[in-house]
Amino acid sequence: MDSTIKDFEAAIAELESIVKKLEEGDLPLETSLQLYERGVQLSRFCHAQLEQAEKRIEILNERGQLTPAPSNLGTDE
């Protein structure tokens, strides 16, 4: 894991910042490539964190024999 990435929330915030900078398009090519590379690192970190969370939820569901929440949970009906 990249030690410069603090946590999931920090990675998402930095990734959003990078996307905004790249969308502006006013950067030199080398800077854009560096930002893109960092964005890929952040994206991979976030994906791995989400996969770990999913696995933990599956384990908890199996141990506790919990059922998934209804799909309409949280909707204003």
C-alpha cells in the first residue's frame, strides 16, 4: 500500500482534486501524466479498500446469518 495515502476518504478527496485539475486542461503534459499516474494509484487503493469492506460484510453476514437490507431501505415512500 502507498504510505502517502492516509485513508479511503482522503484518497477520494485527492482523486476528485486530480480529476478537476485534469479536466481544466491547462497543465503541461508531464504534469498531467504525473497527476494521471497518481490518480491510478488512488483509484486502485480505493478499489482495494472497497473489496476488503465487501469481504468483511460477507463474513459478518455468514457468521451472524444476517440477510441483506431491503432494496427500498432509506427511500421516502
